[in-house]
Amino acid sequence: MRYEHLVQINDLARPDIPRLERNALWLGLVERAERPALFDPTVDATRELGRDGSRLEREVQRGAATICETVTLQDGESLAIAIGAGSAFAGSTRCIAIEEPAPRALFLRFTYELRGPPVPGDEREQHALRQAYYHADLGLVRRIRALAEGTIGAAAGDRPEAERAAQVSRGGGQ
């Protein structure tokens, strides 16, 4: 099953909505790759297995299930998450790409390629799954915005995270 959709980040016709800079959006995606539990409440633990340039190998634990993933970062452009062997969804991918059709008109394109026997065959089940992905992706964007605004971590007293959020909101690097 393949599913793809766009989420608008900056609406240039709505100056009342704070805009994200491309670099802040990218740093939010990097943070999503490095600390998935911050963005996904179903993640119980993450363990980094290795890092080689733009590739990150990790184990993600959700309840009793542990899934190996490979995250590939294309600097400033996209991240792709591939599910490794040993999972019912082995070979499935999720790609999140930044698109900017006009200056500061930012979008995120989410592309899901699902493989494996658990992929629903019924159209209603597929529709429900697409809706779940869409709403999870909207949640990701909300968390990136909160990170950029410095509201993640600061309330929880997580000083390093609050400092990182301040860097992101200023468009600063790592």
C-alpha cells in the first residue's frame, strides 16, 4: 500500500500564523530522527545501534515489540525511515521531504510504502490507516512548531532540550 500527502507549514496568505524557517523545520525533522519518543507517544525506548554519515541505525521499542530501523537523512531536504528485517512490516518505508515551491512557502510531503502481510486489504481499513497517518503527521508538525517556539522541554525542566529548542527557533544549527 502506498500513501502520500502534503502538510502545509507556512501559509503566506495568513500572516497571523507564525512561520517556520526552513532550517528550523529541518532541525525539527532531525530531532524526530534522533529522538522519536519526543514526537511519538507509542515509542517506549530507542537505542542507537550505529551512525555512518547520514545514516542512523536504531532499535525502537513499542510495548513488547522491538523494530530495527534505518534512518537516512538528506541534509536540509528529507529523511527516510526503513523498517528492517524481523518485523512484520519489513521493507516498509516512510519518507518526509521538505518542499518549497516559492520562497518561505514550506510543505512537508509524507510518503508511506507499506509492505508485509499486516497491510490491510479492505478499502475501509486502508482509509482508516491513511487517516491515522495523516493525523499523526499533523501531530508531528505541531511538535516541530512547539520545539521551534521553545515550548517543548522548557515546561518539563529539560534544560538541554530547552536550549536546543531556542537554537531551532532562532534557526541556529547544531
